[in-house]
Amino acid sequence: MEKYSRLIKEYSKDAYKWITREPKGTLEHPFIVPGAPYPYQLWDWDSWLTDVAARQIILDNGGEGLSEFFEYEKGCIINFLEHTDERGYMPILVDGEGEVIFLKDCKNMHKPCLAQHLAFLLQVTDNDVSWLTPSHIDALERFMARYKREFRHGETGLYRFLDDTAIGVDNDPSIFYRPFGSTASIYLNCLMYKELLGVEYIFRALGDPAKADYYKAEAEELKGLVREHLWDERNGMYYSADISLYPVDPGEWLHSGKPRHWKSLIMRIDEWSGFLAMWAGIATPEEAERMVRENMLNERTFWSNYGVRSLSKCEKMYKIWQSGNPSCWIGPIWGNANYMCFRALLDYGYVEEARELAKRTVELFGKGIEKHGEMHEYYDPDTGEGVFNISFQSWNLLVNNMLAWLEGREVVTEF
């Protein structure tokens, strides 16, 4: 453990410098990329979680350079807001050397984490809003309004991706290769719940309690709907739901005697994203107990030598393979998933379980750095071998936040 901790700290000391980029082309402000090999590509949730890790690394090394790094943090936010169109479309990726909007035929847009990223920056700067302009806030509100207008399912009130492109957990079987708009994703709804809380925080910092209260109410409503539709009492787990049901037609004679009284159908596919209901604070304590004891720590399904599998190994789709388009989320260990499960455990009081997950994550990345001198994008749960995309730093650097907690030092946490 001590050896691996030292290797991670030595590797990470300068790693945040490898992932900063100066303005170029369509990107007019400094920003953060996922890893050293990435040229000028600003990605949505990568930049958010990578920033949380980078702040920890700078803090661990005395805080020198933090004010300079803040320009790159702000740039991630401003670049996206300035590329948000009048109808609220915010791109998933902005490429400084190419197209402004990535995948023009993709119906999805920036995942709901921009407000969380911004709220994080406000928290760590004593709510300094001086760099935000009215046009920035207007773009954020257009972004949120578009999600509510175009991504929300009318009957359940839950959110769904419009297609299966660039969803973040790329080949999530509950969405991948399914009819477009047919899944109320637990992953998306947990992100959206936290996003609404992030917007609430931003408006309180701006001194606008009326708008803050509006977004708080939206968040509370969504929390109730997630609990109602996506909790499965049978398996003690949060799942995505199939919402591709025919509408109830009172005049249709075949079903008129007893039309359906359910609005969705639980999709019992065991994916790590179910644990985001704990990370987001949606799960009740009783639900969390079942999720941890029956699912997360179950060696037959999720729990492995190196953390939480992205898909239960009991699922028929489970496979560890090299793939970058889409990335493989049907079994491998991902650094951000381990970290978010770690945070979920801590938030619900599972301290020893969080400690064990943190230790396994440190061993995973420490061994990888020792053998290859670099990190990989994702890993084999049983052997700890890197599977794909060496030199991917990104949210893997969140292992430093876990290390800080293990060692009793000041910890940087996401909003």
C-alpha cells in the first residue's frame, strides 16, 4: 500500500499539467482535456471530474499554482456556455481544431454536470461569482430548459437519452442498441437530480432565492419520481426503466376492461450506475443497506479484486474487451465508477467498506503505474491489467482524493 501510494503521488504531481490546454480555434479560453494524448478536445463530464482530481493534486503539493490553474477550470465552464445555442443545445465535446459541435447527428447533448462543475468552483472560491456574466447564466438556464422540454418523459416525469450516442457509459445495455428514447436511465436521472441542486446553489450564490427555490423544488420532485419508478424492492437495487409502453387509449376495446396501471417497467440489468442513487443522495438509508450488502459487496456480481465492476459478471452481456468506440462499460473497472461508489459509501456511513474500496483502487493504479509508467482508461477486475487506452489520466486521478481521505488529509470533493 505504501509503495503504491508513493508511486501514485509521484506520477500525479505533474499529471495535471499534462491535461491543460491553451485557447485554440473554437475554444477561446484555457481548458482541461482527459489525458496527455488528447490534443484540443474539451469533453463534458471528463473535464468536471478531472478538475476535482486536479485540485486535490495541487493541494497535496502545497497549493502552488492554484490561482493559475483556476483559469483552466473557469475555461471549461465558459467554453461550453459560449457554445450553447439559442435553444439550449450545449455540445458534448468542443474540438478546438475541428467542429464546434461533436456528432451533429447525435440527438443527445452535454450531460447534466455543467452546473455541478460550476457549483464546485463556487464552493472552493468562497462563492466568487465575479467572473460570471448574465449571458453565462442565461445559457445555463437555456440548457436546463432544453433538458426539461426535450429529454423528460411525460408520463413518468423521468429523464431519458434521445439516442444511444455519447451517453458517457457508452455501451450501457439498458440504452445501447435499444429504441431511441425508450429508457429512463438511472445514470441520467441521478446526474440530473444533482444538476438541479447545482443550479439551486448557483442562484443562491447569485442572490436570487426565487430561482433557487424553483430548482430545489424541481430536484425534490425528481427525487420522488426516481424512488417511485426506479427502485426495485425485489432485488434491493436501483435500475433503469423501460418507458416504451403504448399509451392508454380509453376507446381501444381490447384493453379497456383493465388498462395498465403502471407507467414503466423495471429493467433488472445490474449496472454500477444503480449505485449513483447513493452518490446523489436519492436512496433512503434502508435502500442503501440493501444495495451495499446484497449488491455492491457481492463477489458473485459487482465486487472484485480491484473494486466495483461496471456490469455484474452474472449478466450475459458481461465482457472485458478493448474498445474505444464505444468504450467498454460491460464489466471493466473504471476509475470514476470506483470513486463515485467510494463517495456513496462514505455518505451513507459505510466507512470501513469505503476504506477497502479505496485501498483496492490505490493498488489497481499503483500496480499499473509500476508496470507501465502510465494509467489506462479501464481495467480487468480480476487481474488489474490495463485493458485499453494507455496514458489516460482524466478521472483516474481521483485516486488522489481517495488517498487523501485514507491518510487523514484535507480532501477535495465534488459538489
